[in-house]
Amino acid sequence: MSTDTNRPIRTRIAPSPTGLPHVGNIRNAVYSWLFARHHGGQFVFRLEDTDRERYDAASEQALYRAFRWLGLDYDEGPDVGGPYGPYVQSERLEHYQAAAQQLIEQGNAYKCYCTRERISQIREARQKANIHPYGYDRHCRALTDEERQRLDEAGTPYVVRFAIPQEGATSFDDAVRGTITYQNRELDDHVILKSDGFPTYQLANVVDDHLMEITHVIRSEEWIPSTPRHVLEYQALGWTPPQFAHPGLIQGKDPVSGKISKLSKRHGAVYVGEYEDQGYLADALVNFISLLGWAPGGDIEIMSREEMIRLFSLDGLNGAPSVFDIDKLNWMNGMYIRGLSEEALVDACLPFLQRAGLVAEAPTSDEREYLRRVLKLEQERLKTLAEAPDAMRFFFHEPIEYDEAAVNKRLKSPQAGAALDAVIEKFVAVEDWSAANLDAGVSAAAEELGVKRGEVIHPTRVAATGRMVGPSLFDTLEVLGRERVLNRLRDARTQFTT
């Protein structure tokens, strides 16, 4: 099977609003977006909302929010329009019903009047007898025209099933895995139209991909067994199938044991919006997700969107499972944070600091400048934006919160009181409150006491910040300012030292 390579490239993502989008859903969107952008084609967003029992309006809105945040802009979709609309499947029922009727008239599909109870019994019996496939036994496929007419006149509910050929094989070309062949006898007659008149995915995706002129379908490995069914439908309808690509599954790495298993919430398969709430940058998450089954070549890992678009190809997709490693995502996110400009970092961190009550809802220019200076100190240490409030709290909060272990180790030692007295004396004498002059003051205090610099630096850090670790001490003291530092050193001298 091949596709017409002369057609403009058109890819799509067709999520179902039955749950919140997670990494597994989004990866196919990232690949489809990159492929379309690489070829100067179109990326289409189509809402597959035909499962009316599980449809959830909140999930639909979450999909739009996720795509906006991730920056996966689509050229056509429910909220932007386009020449092949509508882009919501529940508004396209006539297309599916027409295709189903055509298939019935051709003998490629038939009405099935069996109840759910009978189908469940048949499936259970076939499984016990190990009769493959385990699904439907094609009972209604053998009905006569008279029997069908009688059932229709009685108003008997029915679904429409596709009539799988009972002999031969069906093959399709997968851009990731090569030619894949299924024996037709392994496939049961699947439902294409439900009793409520809504299509199943098995029909709707075929009809919509054809009518919307989709050239390439990139979707997860679990859809491989359904693909021969789709190919048979394309053939029956006289249509050319798109090029299929099925990258490998995403697995999860347990954060405690390191064990690799099916991706779950424990590993990171959570609503994509949670990553935004946890302080991940959209660019970092898209970059990370892109590498879960795609190799750009060489040892490249950190890539701008422009680089990803330039390098992306279906040849780089891998059929083997990939591993979602939250530690690697944290590392990558930290790299992206370090690449932000000072102003961009302020904008990115501001919502987190405001929610923590550390920064006003409408900071003044002076407050924003102070925040810029603080973030410049912390930028190298942040892995997520959500770490900013805890990392920076001592820059904003009075009185500061002291780490008990730090106090016991650095401020309750016999030498701590003398060290703080000497530092306070030197700092009071500093005229130009700069990191270099403060560094010199600590050196002078240590020399005067006849001790190593560390015996002065450590109690000074804990007294001024409440912590044993942090960014450069002298840069920190410079940003905190003379009054705040001296007040904290004196308070700690009174409160903790002997």
C-alpha cells in the first residue's frame, strides 16, 4: 500500500473528549504537528466525540487548553474553522451514515440485530472454546432478505457491522515497521455504526481522514490491530488510505524502584495541565515528549521548535518502547529555565510567587526589579518554576524560617557568636554594599578571629537565609540589602548563639 506523495501533506490529531489529555495522547499530536510543519503542510484538529455515553465537556475544554499551552497550533479545527468542516464528529453524522449505507448496498456491511446479552454470551463461549477471533460469530451476516425485512418492520434495534472477507490477507505499509499483514480470518466483523446512529471510531476515522484529505496518520502502537480493518474499509469505499505510522508504546520508570512498566499516573501519565501547574515549560515538555520514540540523529537532545521541525522525519520514529523518565524531564526543564532571558524568567515565575503570597498581584517596577535580581541568583538551581517560591522565600519573607538542622550545626556551635559579632562589625563599616566588599569583610573577620573563612561563612549564611545551601552567599547578601542582612544577623546572634 502506498500513498500519493504528490498531495500536500496533511496530518491530524483526533482526540476523544472522554478524559483529560496526558503524555500518551499528546505525543502523537507532537509528531503530527512536527511532520506537517516540516513539509509546510496542514495540521488538523478534529474532535472525535461520538462516544456520547462517556463524553465530558470539561475534557473537551481541557484539550483546547492543553494545545494552546503547548503551542501546538493547528491550521483547521472546531474553533478555527477550515475548508473541510465541521471538525466535530457529532456534527458530521450524515457522512458516516451515507458511508455505512453504501457499504450495506455493496454487500460490504450488514445490519446486526443481536442483543448485547447474546454477543457477550457468544464471546464468552468462543473464548472458552479458544475459537479465534473471540468476537462476534457473524450470525446476522447469514440472515436472508426476508428475515432482515421482518426484523426492520418490527422495529428491532440494530448496529451495522463491516463484513470482513473470510479468506485471504490484508497488508498495509507502516512507515515505522514496514509491511504488516493480517490474515482476514483473524478479524471479526466489527461494528461501524451504533444503534443510536453514531459511528464507531473504526468507521468515523476512515470517513473523516478521506474527506479531510489526510495524507499521514501517526498514532500509537495499540491501533495496529485495527488498521487492517480500516484498510479494508478504504478498499470497499474505493478510497486510497493514508500513510500509517505507529511508533512504539511509552513505558514508565518507577521513581523509587527504577522498574520499567506500563505508563501510569505514578510514572507521569497525568493530565498535561498538571505539568503546567508544576512549573514545567511548554517548550521543554514538547522537546521531551518528541524524544519518546523519535531520534533526530546524533546525540542531540535539547532542541528549539525550529530545530525539531527541521530535523523531524518518519524515518526517525522507533517501533520499540520508549521510557518516560521524570528525572530526565526535570533535567531538561532545568536546561530550558537556564536558557530564559531575565525578563522571561520573571514572567514565568511570577504566577507561582503570587500564588505563594510572596509577590503582589500587581508588582511595582521596583518590586519587579528586585524579583529579577533574585531570580538571576536562583536561575541555575531551578528545575521547575514551582520550586521558585520555596527556593526564594527568604528573599521576601520576614521573619525568615530557619532550618532546624542548619541552626543546630552552624549557629549553636561555640564559635558562632564570635563569628557573627565580627561579621556584623565588618558589614556595618562597608560603605559600598557590594558582593566583593562583603566577601572582603568576611575574610577580614576570619583573619581577625584566626579561623578559616568557612567558620565565618557558614554561620553568616544560616543567619541571613535560614539555610545551609543556596546561591552565592555574597551575591545573595548584596541583593538582600544592608538593612535586612544586618537585622537578620543581629536577630540570629540574639536568638541562637551563646
